[in-house]
Amino acid sequence: MSDRLPTPGPALPRLRDAFLAAGFTPDGLLELLGAPAYAALARNETVPALRATRGGGRLETLVRLFLLQRPVPYERARSALPADDALTDGWLRRHTGTGTDGGGDGDAVSATVDVRPYAGPEGLNWWIVSDLGCAVGGAGGIRTAEGAGTGTAAGTADRSRLVLGVGGASTTLAGITVRAPVARALDLGTGSGVQALHAARHAGSVTATDLNPRALRLARLTLALSGAPEAELREGSLFEPVEGEEPYDLIVSNPPFVISPRAADGTRLTYRDGGMGGDDLCRTLVERSAAHLADGGYCQLLANWRHIEGGDWSERLASWVPAGCDAWIVQREVQDIAQYAELWLRDAGEHLGDPAAYAAHYDAWLEEFEAGGTTGVGFGWITLRKSGARHPSVTVEEWPHPVEQPLGEEVRAHFERRDFLRTADDAALLATHFVLADEVAQEQIGRPGADDPEYVVLRQNRGMRRATRVDTVGAGFAGVCDGSLPAGRIVDAIAQLLGEDPVGLRDRTPESIRLLVEQGFLLPAGEE
């Protein structure tokens, strides 16, 4: 990994124009590579893309340079982009060695950074700049990139300060973030700048921080190359760079959440290893966030957390939530300690090195987990909203099922529904006009040929895509909620239809209504 990075100089706008002209965009890549090769890139496999880019055209050249890290002849590069300016500003370097695509040992150039096309909202074309090998191939990919066409031995690069490109975690966080217009946004641990790029679309000002100064330089390139407004870039850990300053309306963070053992030599991969024991970094971030949030502001982050033998993981997570904040914590996946160790050892490319060293590191991971009583590791989303409520709403749930992305609007609606329910007693619920949420379907479950279903399920086809079991009253109630009648009138009509006592039905129905509102099946009229 070279310390030299491009500078945002005269070549940058011309470089962006060249990318657009050649179709170096997500749509352009899909058309060039085809769906199988494009999907293979997401799996860190480059061979199909190499086969699809043998033609030597402008787009093929850009893909080979910036995504696949293959050196190309200088003349070919010059036909695809302003090569001389790109050399001057450091986007390209003169290449020496064998393996030049179509050029033997002649005059050739190679990229100094990964540049990956990225689809922004409303059809925007963005580009994420990261370290070589880290747009496709993960952190372990730097071994391939450093040695590609040069004869460099695998594993010789210093990877401790690596900055990764956009990946699954980045897109997940971007998708769940509430996108309401805000005055001030903070991207804590910006990395290559993905979250800052999104925030710049709806925030008056964006501050981006990172402990790794290299990350700040790459984030600046990402923002500039994508044509986004500049962010205020600050170096430092967690909230240290913004202590004592005006609070933020939105804080987003894809932090170094990996629960990894401390290396014997003290080194760590700063993009993933937080340097604290266990899940303390994520806990600290959550606990300290309230002091930096404006009233009504959101803090949204991805996190890993320990499952400890004899303990309830959901209670642990709920205890992290600071006073005065509502919270929605969703566990998306749980891995046992062996799976988790293997995942991150492979992420670092350690499985490609000395087998004895790999086994020793694997053992160190398991030893630390067992010493702390860790039986598994959960991964998920944490969203806080500074409500100032005396009795905050804290929801901790496990939801491994597919959801609709982007989910930011559903996150906002979740907290709005909690506001409504916090102030609505049973009488208020029965006086409210409700509407059924969009794209809710009813399923009747029972034996074939039976006169009546055994039970009824309501299923969402949007947002969290939840399903909930309801009785005859609940199904009938939901089916006629169109906002025209208050809930109490509907309950009375159902009681008359079923021959039930209306007073008794009014007493027991608010609990069911409350559950359907909590889960987003029913909405107060005017909020659909």
C-alpha cells in the first residue's frame, strides 16, 4: 500500500467527465459485464469481469484500471481519460514489470486507488475511492492488487491503515438512514466517505471524522469526484473531534465494530478493529451519542454485540440506551464464535498466508471469546432518537428476514408511531380514525376444504415485511379501516355482527389495535 494518494487537482473534473462519457457508471458496468459477471464482483470474483473486458474500449480500459487493478498501455489509457493530468495528480502511475494488458513490458500505467461506480439517489452517478484491492476483494484483496503484474510477493503490504470501499455494511447503513432534511450531520468513522456522500444530499453541513488520516484523504476524493459539497473533515476517535460543539440532527456511523483479540504486536486494522475489548466500542458510541444529538435528532449505526453465556443479549443492548432517547435495535444475524472468527480472518486474507500462523490466530480468537463467556456474536442496526421522553420507547428485536431497502422512511415512521402510542390511552385509541397501511395482504390458514380458517395472518409487502396472526375481530377491524370511522364505532359494529357484548369487546380490542399500530399495519388517518 503506497502512502501516495491522488490530489483533488485539475484532473478531477475532467476525470469525472471521462467516466460519464465512457459509461463508467453502475448501469454502464451492468451493460458491459452482464449480470453474472457484475454479480461475481460483489462476491469478490474478478475472472468473469476480466473476460468481459478484453475488447480494449474506453469502458473496458477504465474497468481494468480502477476496478480490477490491471496495468494497461499508456496509449489505451490516454484514449479513455486525461492520462497526463491523471499522472500528474496521482490517479495513475507509470507501471514497470510484466503482465501489462495488451502491452507486454512497454509504456504502461496502473491505478493508484480503487474507484468504484456507485448508484446515488434519483439516478445520480457517484464514485467511491478506496485503497487498491478494497473495492472488490475485500481487505484480503490488497494481496492480489499489490502483486498484480509486478511480481510483488503476496502479503507484503502494510494493511493496518487500509481504507475499504463500499460494501454490504455501507449500503445497509445508507439504506436505513432517515433522509429528512437536517441542518447538521455527522459521519463518525467516515472511511471512504460513503455516508458523508449520502448526507450531503439532505444536510446543510456535514462533518466527517476518522481516526485514520488516510481515510479522510480518500473521503475527500470520494466527495470531490462525485461532485458533492465539501465536508468538514476531522481526525480523531469517536466523538473527540466534536466535543463541546453544537449538537447534530443526524449522526451516522459504520464503526470498527469487529470483536477481535488484541494482536500480540499491537497492530490492528483500523477500518474494523476498534481497539477496545469485546463490544465496548459500540456500547461507548451508543452511550455517548445523546450528548451530541439535537432534540429530535437521530443516531444510526451498525454494530456487533456479544451473546454471553447465561445472559440475555436484548437486555444488554437495552441497557446501552442513554436516558432521554427512544431506541430501535434490530438483530439481523447471529454467528457462533467459530463462524465469526473465520469470517474476519478471511476478510484480512489470513487464510492465504502461512497455515501455522492462521491456526495460531484462529486459536487466539477462540481463546478470547471463551475467556469472556462469549457464545456468539450478533450483528444489526441501532437507531436512537433523542425524544426527551420521561418513559422512552426501547424496542429490541430479532428480525433475520428480508426487508425492503431503502428503509429510512420506515425507521422514521416507527418512531412516529411510538410517539402516538405513548400519548394515546385506550379511550384515545378508540376515538382515532385508522387506515390500513399500503400493500397489506390477508392470508387464511386452515385445512383444505374447511368452512372456516384456523387463523388469519396479515402480511406486509413493504418496509419490514412483517406478518402477524390476528383473530376474526382483528381481521375484520383491519379490513374496514379506511379512515372514515373512529375505531370505537367499528368495534361496536363488529360486536353487533358477531353477537358479542360491545362493552367487553371495547375493553379487550385496544390491545390488539396497539399491536397493529406498533408493527405498522394500521396508521392514524392523515399519517398514511
